[in-house]
Amino acid sequence: MYLKDEMAEVFNLPQNGGLLVQRVVINSPAFDMGLKGGYIIATINEEDILIGGDIILDVNNISFADELAASKIRKNLIDLNVGDLVTFKVLRAGKIIELKSDKFITQ
């Protein structure tokens, strides 16, 4: 779920946008790099979401504060080769951490 503007403030993001991770598939590249999904059910605007996991702030230094982030990140990932390093900056429990993997891009 994309968080922006007021929702970014509610989740205390250090920028105007971020991607709320609700679920991470076991044994996926995101799981292997340490990305954490939510585990607490919350209802916001009559919609159930999982919170308590990571909020992705940027991927390979492309910030989710940028309105065009999703398309820029998609293009960046498509242009990578197998074995290239992928870096996620995430907000986890109030702290900004970096997760890196050279196994994120697979055939």
C-alpha cells in the first residue's frame, strides 16, 4: 500500500511517501534480503491492512517520495542484470535501515 501525504504523517515517515509492506512471500528474494511484512490488522478508511512491518522509503536510491517512483523503480530493476546489487532503504520500528541483496534479480 502506497502511503503519501497524510498517511505518511500518520506512519511518521521521514518523507512524503513510502510503500507499506503488508506481506512477504517466504523464500522470495524480498524474504531472503530480510524485508518484513505486517502482522497487526488495522482498519483504515474501512479497509483492513496489515501494519507493523517495513515501510520501503527507496529502492536503489529512488525515493518513494517522488510521485513517479514506481515507474522509475520498475525501469531500474528491469535494467539490472542477475547478480547486481539491489538496496532497499526501509523504516523499521522507527529506524531507517538498509537491506541489500545480489540475489534479488533472477532470470
